Amino acid sequence: MKDQSSGGYEFAVLLAFAFRGMVGELHRRLAAQGFDDVRPAHGFAFARLTPSGATGNELAAHLGVSKQAAGQMIDYLEQHDYVIRKPHPSDGRGKIVLLTERGWDCIRATEEVFSDIERRWTDLVGPERMAQVRSDLRRFVYALGDGEVPSRLRPVW
């Protein structure tokens, strides 16, 4: 590949292609394992629900969506046995959304796929270079967040 370090938007596009490629492979492999009903946005919800659940309002805030949209996602995930609503432990009127065993199985499968992708990429560039790439990306993220990692990761599509 030709080095085009002259700026522009190529760097952003390459990062987007790398991320999109990882997510695409993840969902193909999840589907093959029986998780064909989970979508990329659901992973962002799962991240907020681990380890101890969240309310619908907390999930909406985390995803940057309306309470109604979060409720629709929770309904979908509940119908597909990824989450369950239970009475909130400290708010008698509220509900907390928790991952089911199927939800946790999906997270474990996701971790395996991402680890496999990382191993393959490490084989491409070598362990030292991969460690440097990770370090550089961490530095970029901290610089964008004024020295802090953003508190949430939400879908941008």
C-alpha cells in the first residue's frame, strides 16, 4: 500500500475500515454460533449492562438515544433472551436490565472473536509492532479526551 502520510482524511478512513472489518467478521462469526439476532448496536448496550445491569434511562443516556429507543432495544433483547428486566434493588418502582446467560454467552463469544482477530493481526505485523500500535492508539484516545478515556462508547451509525 502506498504511504500517503500527507494528511487529509485517509487516516480516519483507515481506522473506520479496520473497525468496520472487525465488526463485520464478529457478526458473521456470532451468527455462525447461533447469535444471528444480535446487531452491532447491541454490543454497545451490552457494554453498559456489564457487570451489574442498568436502568432503561441509564442505557438511553449511555447510547445517546431517547428513552423510547432504549426501551425498544431492551424489548428486542428481552424477546431474544439476551436481557431480563427485574425489580430495581433500591427503587421499588423502577426496573433494572440485566444480561441473561445467553447475553453473557454472546459477550464471551465476542471476546473470543476479537482475541482471534488480534492474534491474526499480530501475526501480520509482529508482537512488538502490535504493542506499539496499541500504545499509539491509546495515546491518540487520551489526547482526544484531554488526558482521559471517554466514559462511554456508543454507535456512530
